[in-house]
Amino acid sequence: MEKYDILPINDTLRTHIQPILEATWGSPLLAINGKLWDSRTLAGYAAVQDTEILGYLLYEFHPSECEIMALQSVAQNRGIASALIARVKQTAQEQGASRLIVQTSNDNIHAIRFYQRRGFTIRAIRLNALEISRQLKPSIPLIGKEGIPLRDEIEFVMEIK
């Protein structure tokens, strides 16, 4: 098993993470559930091996919930995203949250499978939510992964004790 560290994102790590995030999301702004979030101000964790960023997770606390705002593993199938979720789950428990939540779009079949395999269940499907998100962030494409029309948000929840 390879060795990497899960570290809280500080200013130095953020300077390395932001270009990766912005290449994926098209800007530092994340449009989630009808609201824009600035990734540069969100708390998070990074998976780091030596000086290489292997992945990151950004989160935000709401009353009784911790929401995963962005999760990306640069190195696939190495347990990085799972380790990042485990770390934010620990943080959520320490802060008294009773649930982790995360959203993904209807085209992200990989994420839908990933979250369910890790104990998340579907809590809500917001039909045509990306129409609202496009009003906030017009750069969101009409067609997503594998040619699937990008329309809906799927919200997952994991109860934590």
C-alpha cells in the first residue's frame, strides 16, 4: 500500500490545488444547489505524497450537516477519495454533525456508484437544477460525461454517529 498524507488545506496547499480544481470546474466558483461557492474560501483536506497533490476534498458545515463541496482524486483507484471522505467524516463527528451530504450531477455515473458503495444513500433528486446553476455560472455545459444531458442534481447523505 502506498503512503500519502491527508493534510488540512493551508494557503500553500491551496496554491497547488486551485489550478487542478479550476481545470476541472472551469473556475474557482462551484454552483451547487442553486448557490455559488468560492472554492478559495472553503475548508478542506488534501492527499499529498511528497510534494504531489493526489486529491482534495472541500467542505462546508451547515446545521447538523457537513457538506462535501468538491472531491477529486487526481490518481484514480488508489483509495484517495475514500481516505479523504473518512477524514472529513471524522471532522464532522468531532464538530457534532450527524450527517455528511454531497451532490453530483446526473451524468456522473462514476460518482453515483462511488458514493453508494461507500454507504451514502440518495436523499433527493433536484430535477432541472442545473438550469438554475447555469444562471449563476453560464459556463456549465449542456452535455456532460458520456454524452449525457446535464440536467439534474442528485444529493447523497450518510448518517454518522
